[in-house]
Amino acid sequence: SYVELQKAIDTIGILRPSVMVTHMAPTCVHPHLRLLSGVGVVSSRTMDALEALFQFHQPKLWCMGHYHQNMVCTINGTVFVCINMNEMMPII
């Protein structure tokens, strides 16, 4: 729900972690991803909440995996890493 997403944003804003691990990415990352289906990214309230969170706090590293591909990009000092299926990445 929107209330739960806002609670998550508020909590992250207080904790200000240096590493985020989420299933999906903020919307600002989508231009950097290969869209394997050829269809554009459809917005969701999760992506919107992650974008709002990123605008509020930029961690050093943000990992996600929803997009089933490997990708690395840097936006506003945050390194975004998309990890493909059945793959691992050391983060420490």
C-alpha cells in the first residue's frame, strides 16, 4: 500500500544505508537497462516509491535483479548494479 511504501521511505531516510538491495530499480535507472521484451518499462508504485527514495537519499551502492541482465551504471554518485538470474556478486 502507499502507506507502507511511505513508511519504508521514511525509515530509509532515517537510517541512510550505504547499500540498498531491492527487487526493482528506481525509474531513473531504466534508460540504462536493455529492455529484452522491446516494450518500455511500465511504471508501478514500487518504482515510483524507489525513485522518491533515491531523490531523498543516494546510497553508495544499489543492487537489484528484476530485469534478468547484468548492468552497471552510476547516477548522482550511486553505483547501480543489476544482477542476472543465477549469478552472484560480492558487495564487500
